[in-house]
Amino acid sequence: MIPLLWGILHTWLVVGFAPFAVGLVRLTKARLQGRRGASPLQPYRDLWRLLQKESVIADSATWLFRVSPYLVFVAVWLAATILPTVTTEMVMTPAADLIALVALLGVARFFTALAGLDVGTPFGGLGASREMFIASLAEPAMLMVIFSLSVLAHTTSPAHLVAFVLSGHVGLEVSVGLALGALLMVAIAENGRIPIDNPTTHLELTMVHEAMILEYSGRHLALMEAAAMVRLLLFLSMIICVFFPWGIALPGSGPLWVLVGLGAWTLKIAVLAIGLGLFETMIAKMRIFRIADFLGGALLLALLAIIFLYVSEAV
Amino acid sequence: MIIGSAMAALLLLGVLAVAGRRLHAIHGLIHAGCIVVSLALVFDGASYLMGAAQGQIPAITLPFGLPWMSAHFRLDSLSAFFLMVINVPAALAGLYGIGYVHHLPDPQRVTPLMPLFLFGMNGVLIADDAFVFLVAWEFMSLASWLLVLSDHTNAQARKAASVYLIMAAFGTFCLLAAFGLMAGAGGIYDFAGIRAHPAAGLAAAAVVFLALLGAGSKAGLVPLHVWLPLAHPAAPSHVSALMSGVMTKVALYGLIRILFDLCPAVGWEWGFVMMLVGGVTAVLGVFHALMERDLKTILAYSTVENIGIVVIALGLAAAFRDHGEMGLAALALVAALYHLLNHSLFKSLLFFGAGAVISATGRRDLDSLGGLFNRMPVTGVCFLIGSCAISALPPLNGFVSEWLVFQSLFHGPTVAHWAMRFGVPVVGVMMALAAAFAASCFVRAFGITFLGRPRTDSARIAEDPPLTMQLAMAIPAMMCLCLGVFPVLVSTGIASVVEPLIKVKLPPATLGWPWLSPISATSGSYSATMVMLTGIALSITTILVVHHFGTRKMRRAPAWDCGHPEVIANAQYSADSFSQPLRRVFASTLFSAQETVEMPQPGDIGPARFRLRMIDPIWTWLYMSIVKAVDGIAGLVNRLHSLTVRQYLLMMFWTLVLLLLIVAGRQS
């Protein structure tokens, strides 16, 4: 009964908190750029306003165009629901391990790219093509990070990974550092952040994610935007869950510890969000064909993480 | 009993088709007959697997074949499983063929060969001695060769057929040698005898090598895959579906039969080699698919990729078995069988979809299609489901089997040998790249074909195919969903097939039936059922929330496109422009891709031209050098054809002297 309760609460927690995290990143960036910036609650108002607007759909669009936002949002929301953030005692947690989470994000990407191609405009195709290009390199890197974690902890399930790390079996290892580096790079790429993509760009030719959803408006755009926000929160949570799980409540530890977990998680998300804002301000966007070097680097880091595990074992 | 009459019925259908070739209705009748026979075989396989607990393995010896040996047939659980894998798509192809065969220029070249092709494939599965196996194998090869050649006026089809014939002959030759080695000095050719005296040592290694070459050339392992993307698309679409979805599975059956049953003394080194070959096959296959423009060639190359994935899992199973990790070996083998079952379904579905597109538009080039999703709704939805399944998206079936392959791959380093420990992560990278590229490939294949605006008039007037063809696509689409949502039921079934080969049963689901947790309760789990149910719950919530708090108003308008919409349909992203980023990054080294743009001079109104040149390294460097070597040798031999009588006599004389010297040397 309790896992079900936590599961349902968690479902709403992730979707309710995601706009705030995005707002925090934006606020950080605005302050660092010398602007006052909007309040971190602004993304909520944006979503609400978009929901009230009528949706304009291109003549050439098929019904897939209208269904995609729902599919994309649900796939990302589902992934975020499954990943433990404040407690691992949730009914849905064993339903998908990290590989399945990657695949759920793949569902979202697949339909976003199809929606980009659907209207038949050059920009939509451009976005879809580049998104799949980035994903073709980011997804393998992510899977290799999972591989290295699985070799280390003998599990791909996030809940058991948390338990493993909290049990103190893992010290400071080079491999863990490399895997963290790779995961951070993948997270940047998958969320379309600088230096891979710019979520606030106004120049169509530099768009990737924004180019795919260019034709969307009204509630459909709201869903696509919300999906992007939840995805950012999901990746931040994943980094926390796998590498900094301290504070996450384990099964049977009672509601008080869940409250502690909530506090710890909020704090860690805030730190990561501010860190992301800082990083994005410091760095410039790269050319599209440099992305291959960046993500190839991530892939190699993850591969090295696995190989170093054996090297350290052999020494 | 059922199998025997089914096989006889297939032969009879073939003969009937030839006899009644003047009748118009014969094509439909023969295809309907194929459906009935295939369903009977599916039923037989299923009923055997259901009752497999009794341990009865029906076998029969028929008095024909070689003079000193009668023909042996046997149905064990592996054969029964493959009977189902093969005959479900075969029945669907029959159903599809009823409507499709009339679109072909020459249906009487296709209809009689369909039942014969099925006869050959089913014969391989139930063979219990090397002779029957090889005869059935050749039957299958030749029937499919004739099917490739059915469009014989097309020069490309003729080229494909000749390449295919050479590769098929090469494959059978290797298998022949492999069986010869397994038979040993005693010349025991029935499988029971081979099992009793398995090959060992160097002979076993040679058997594995030859089996990899023989079955691998039929399945499409790199570098023996070159015929596959030529021959599979050249056949009529329902035959392409059979060749790609089914015949490659028969080849894998041969490989599994030899590696895990007849010649089990396979060292982990061979498992390691198979893993690497599988990895390279997967990556190269899908990368080719990403670069191709022809819809059916894309599907054929994607078959190469999926065969690679299955072979990775088979290699892992062999390596685990050699190291005594029987539980993991069972897992890897289950993953391999699950994936090839899935692939037989979604690849058939995709080829049926491609056939529907081709018969509706007459085009198979992605860049002349587009916008078919509104015009061919049933085909579009089925093709979309197939694309999602092959891209391994949950909750469909492709994801389950790839998840199982990844799980067994992640446990590869359990084998404590440095080569496995460093090799498995590298294979992991290849497998992960292949999985990610496959998603790109099918976003491209589906998106350019079905979405956007139509690029030609023939795409503008396309319509859905007749009801039988729609049904033949809808059924496998449903099956893809079912095999994905109830994975534990399927994996338990496959585990019982694997048990006699590995002698270990995959542990049943530790967390209950909806949870797939193959290794242990804590090592990672996936529940498609829960994902699906929660997904539905969240979807309903989303729709309710959006529609309750938001407005439902909607308006149609011209595409916005940032304020400068382009009316020309060719301004859309094309197949080549979609794959351009990946091509720039990988193909410039892998395929020596070169892009040249010729811009007209200012003031000149001539068109600008974009040229793309790519070289298939395996074809150019490996096969062309073989061709050159053969030509060179033939040239040398050719000189012997025009000598004078004196020179011929002299040659005979020296040959005689040489032989006498050898004889003398041996006697002393």
C-alpha cells in the first residue's frame, strides 16, 4: 500500500517540480548575464498561458502530429515516474531499469522527430535529422555508462544501485568519475543545452530541438515544452540517483526519512540547476559537426570507465 | 504425421501451380493453400512445444535418399520452435500474396515457387541427417534464387541472382565440408550418430569455422552479406519478406543446430569471434541502411543488422557455456531466439508495408514518396508499429529482446579472461551504436516515406491495398505488441526450448509473471505490462488535465515555417539530407563518401548539382580483389587451351614422369 502511495505522490512531484527547476536555470543565467530575470515560477505561467491558447495546425499535418505531443510527454513523464528520487520504495520502480529508461526517452525522441518531419517543412526535417544524429551518439554513450555501473554494482536497476552506493561498497574510483563525466556530457546533449543546442535560440539554422517543434502551438506546444522540462529534471535526478544518492530513503525507513529525502533531493536539484546555468553562461555553442567529437568523447570515457575497472582489479 | 502430409501438400501445390498456370484463379488458390499448410505446421509446432514435457521426440526414417542410408526426420523442441517462427510469417505471406501477386508482371513465375520455397525451409528444420539437411538447404536456395529471378527482364535482378547463386553455392559447399568433418572417418551422417561422437579438437574448430561461413553466408554475416541487399529487394515483396524474415532464420537454425547440438565442443574463443563478427555486422548493416535510398534495400540491410545482434547473443551463449556459466548461457540463447522470433515478425510486416507502397505508387525510392500517411492510413499505421518495434521502443517486442541481449552482454565480463573482459565492452559499444542507428534509420525510412508532403504525383494518388493485404499487415503488428507486452510468457516458452541444448533451465520470473528479471531479483528488471498500464493511466490523466484546464480549440492553417513557407515539395528534407550529419561523421572514412556541389556561374540559369559518391569497402576491396584473382588464374589456365600438339604431348610426358617419381618415392 505504501509503495503505491509514494508512487502516486512521486508521479505528481516530478511533473510539478520540473518547471521550477527550469525556471531556476533561467534565473541563474539571467543573473549571470546582468539581467534581473523572470521569477522561477515563470515556466508555470508560460505553460498555463499556452494551454489557454488555441492550437494552429498546418494543413499538411497528419493525425500523428496531434498525437505526438501526448505520446512524447507521457513517455518522458513515465520515465520520470519510474526513476526513484526521494525514496526507492515505489510501486513502479522495478518496472524499468536504466536501459528501459533510456528506451522510454528514445520513444519520446522518436515521436518528436517524426512530428518534425510530419508537416513537410525544411526546418522540421533539419531538426529531426540533427536530433537523431545527436541521439545516435548520445544513446550509446548512455548505455555504456549503464554498462560500467552494471559491472560495478551487478545491477541495472536504479533502486538497487542506490542501495549499493548507500551500503558503502564503493569508494572513490576512477571509473565512477569517468562514468559521471560521460553521463554529464550525455545529459547536456539529450536536453539540448549549450554547447550542443541552445534552448533559447532565435536563429532557426542553429536550432535542433526547437526546430522540430517549430510548427506547434497552444496545448500541443505546452505538452512538448513540459516534456522538455520533465526530461531535464529526469536527467538531473538520474545523476543524483546514481552518483549522489545520499538522502534517498530506502524501503521500510518510514515517512520521516522520505521527507528528509525530499529535502535532500530538492537541495541537490537546486545545486545542479544553478551549476547548469553557470556552465551554460561560461561556454559557447559548438558547431554541429563538433558535436561528434564531444559525444564520441563521452562514449570513450564510458568505455574507459569499464576498462579501468578491470585494470584496477588486476593491479 | 501432420508434418509429413503438410510437406507432401506443399510439393503438390507446387506441381498444381505449374499444371494450372493458365487459370486466373490459380494464384489465389495456391497462396491460400500455402496459408492452410503453414498454419497446420504452426499448430503442429505449438502442440509439440505445449506437450514437450512428456519427453517424446517424434522421429521417422523414410526409405529414400542415399543408397546406403535412409532419410531421417525428427522433431525436437528446437525444430518445433523454428517451425512456428517460420510458418507464421509464411502464412501471412500467403495471405498477402493473394492480393499482391496480381500486381506482379509475371505471377506464374512466382506462384509455383512459393510452396516449393516453403517446402525447402521446413525440410531443413525437420532433417535429422546431413543428407536431408543439405538437400533441403539447396532446395530452399534454388527456389529462392528462382524467385529473385522472377523479374528476369530487370538487369539488376539478374545481377542480384547471379551474385546470390555464387554465394549460395559457396555456403552449401562450406556446410558440406562441415558435415563431412562431423561425420568423421566412420562416415556417420545421421545426427544421432554425430551427437554420439562429437567432433573434438582441431576438427571441431574447423566445423565451427565452416558452419559460420556456410550458415553465415545465408544469414548475411559481414563480410558474406553482399548478396543479401541485392537479392532480397529484387524478389516480389512477400517473397522478400520470406527471404529476409524467414530464410535468414533457417540459416541461424543451422548455426544453432551445429554449435549447440551437434558439435558442442566449441571453445569460448569461437564465441568471442562470433560476438565480434556479430557486432561488426550489426553496425555495418544498419549504417548501410542509413545511407540507402531504396525502401526495400534499407529493410534488407536492417536484416543484416538484426542478424548481427542475434549472432552477438549466440556468441555470448557459446562463451558462457564454455566457462560453465550455464544460467547466463541460457539467458543469452533465450535472448537470441527471442530476437529472431521478433525479427521474423516485424521484418515481414515492414516488407509487406514496403510492398503496399510500391504497388500503390510504383516507386521505391524514398525521395519520390512522402505524405502517404494520410493516403494509406492502414499501411501507415502498420509500418509505424513495425518501425517502432524494430527501433526497440518499449512496450513493443523489439525492445524486450534487445533488453535481454544487453542484459546478457553486461554480464559478459563474468567470464574471467582478459579478452572477454576487454572485448565485451567493445561489442557493447557496437551493439549500442547499432541500436541507436536503427532508430535513426527508421525515423528516416518512415518519416520520409509516409510523412511530409508527397514529392511526386504517383505518391499523391496512392491508396491502401486490398483487405487481405491490410490484414496480413495488421496481424503481425498486433503480434509485435503482444510479444512485447507479455514478455515473461514468451521467454518462459523459449526457455523450455533452450533447456535441452544447455541442460539448464532459465530461472523463472522471480518477481511474478509481469516482471522480466532474468538473472536475479536485484540485477535489473523490466515489466512491459506495468509500463504499458502506467503509460495508459498517465495518458488518460494527461488528456483529462489538458482538456479540463486548457482550451480544446483548434484551427487548420498553412504551415508556418518561420514565416517563409516553401511551396515546392522538394524543399523538404530528403533521404540523403536526413542522413547527412551521420554521413559526414562516419561515412567519409568508412565508405570514402565524397560530396561535390557544382554551382552554376553567376548569371547562368543552369541547375546546381549535388553529387554523392560512396564506396562499399567490402565489395570493392574484398570481392573485387577475389574477382581479379579468379580472372588472373583463369587467364593463366586459358593459355593451356591453345598449345600445339607437340606441347600437349610433352606435358603429358612430364606429368607421367612426375607421377612415376611420386609412386617410386612412396614405395621406397
